[in-house]
Amino acid sequence: MKTQFIAMPMFKADEPGKATESVTVPHVLLVIGIHREELDFGKEVSAMINAEDVAVLTVPEVISGRRLRADQLLQYEHLHQRLYTQLLSHVTEQYMALIDLHTGEDQNGPKADFFCADQALREQLEKRIHGDANLLDQRVRLIPLDTPGLLHVVTVIPEAIWNNSDFRYIGLEIYLPETKAGRIAACHLTNYLIDIIADCFRD
Ligand SMILES: [Zn+2]
């Protein structure tokens, strides 16, 4: 598994869905599929993304984030470190913000957690989210990344990713209900939230 990972191709931003005449360069990069089980939802979300605002990066080799045995944890951490370190070179000096999309389960969902170390950005997001009539307060939480959070990968993400002066890291964890309608609602909610983030980085 480790050898496979070393041999993985370098990240390459996904081609935009359709040709665009615009020369607008997105300031925000959305990364999907860090965890294998979560890739499908990432694809559903990215299909609705406005390519002028947000570039999408699909992780070429993904890690299973679930049902790890104790003896697999160390390897899991190493894989994350490598993956995120590789991601770092892709983000630095190209983007102002990195959105790292993850999913969890919640039958009362969809719900969302933002994980962000930058207090100013958290406050900016909080103001927009809690002032938005479309978003009920209890559906979206803003969680500082410098305190132990709930994002299931947070402890294995290198600090150079989530605390970097060159760009802002926003972990976005979406909690999905099992129903199809709930999943579609989650997809719309995610896009709505990504748009709010992108709006913070518009010129
Ligand atoms: Zn995940």
C-alpha cells in the first residue's frame, strides 16, 4: 500500500466541465476524495460547482478512513501526512483557500461543520452563515482548528496545511442522512456553503 502511494501520479486539477471564455482564475481549491468512501459525494458536489470560483482537485489514490485496526493507524497517519504534504505544493502560491471536503453520517442531517484555524475567517464565515435566512443556526457549526475538533482526520493533517500563512484551510465535514432526498439536500447545502466561502475570497 505504501509503495502504491509513492508511485501515485502528481495531483492535477480537474478539467473544467465545459470550455469557458473567462480568464478568471479561481482563488479557492476544493479537494475531494481524501477518503475513498467520501469520493462519490464529492463528485456530486463538484458537478454543481461554479468553475470560475472554485477549482476542483480529485485525489488520485485515496485512503480508507473507516474501520481501521489499531495496527493500521500508524500507516494511516503516514499516508495522510504524505497526501497532505503533496497537496501543499499544489496549493501554495496558487490558491487563497483550500476546502477539504469530508462526509459523516447523521440521520438528522444534512448538517455541516467548518474547521478553520483562522479566527478572522471564522468570524467572517459565522457572520455570513448566521445572518443567512437559508441556514438555520443548528445546521452549521464553526469549529476552531487549534483546539481538538471533531473532524475525523484532523489529528493527522500536518499543521503546514491547516495553519499556513499562504492560504486558508477550511475542513468542511457534511453529515449525510441515508435518504436520497436528504443526500440531494446535503449536496445543495454543501454548494451553498462553498459559495459562501468563495465569496470571502472574491476580488
Ligand atoms: Zn473524510
